[in-house]
Amino acid sequence: MKKFDLKEHNQKYIVFAKNAARGMYPTKKSALVGSRVGIVLGILFSVIGGCGLILKCIWGMGGFLAGVLMIISNAFNLKRIGGE
């Protein structure tokens, strides 16, 4: 059984964090897919939250705001990485 080396473990995740900061991870393809899924979920949250607002439910405003913020965040990410 291999002995756990803390320095090796930490170095692995430091390199991972540096690659993420430079934009090398995740790959462009997986970032595009993730942003598109995020936009679809944001639309879903917005619609459900809108229905909650119409029915005068307290969670409606939270769902609607979460959906709108998800759409905005993922749209900025798509623009940043060069998606549609």
C-alpha cells in the first residue's frame, strides 16, 4: 500500500488551482456545456419562481431571483469563453 505524501498531494492541487485561474480548466467544451445547462436551469427557476409569485407564495421571489442570477452569470461566462 502506498504511503500518503502530503507534499505531493498539496502540489497536485496547487497546480490544479493555477490551471483553473489561467482558464485552462475546465476545457472550453465542458465550460460551454456547463454554461448552457446553467442557462436552462436558470430559465426553469425563473419560470417556477414566476408561477410562485403569481400564486403569492413566499418562495416565488427567491426562485425567480435565483433563476435570473443564474442566467446572467452563465451568459457572462459564455461571453467570456467565446460561446454563442
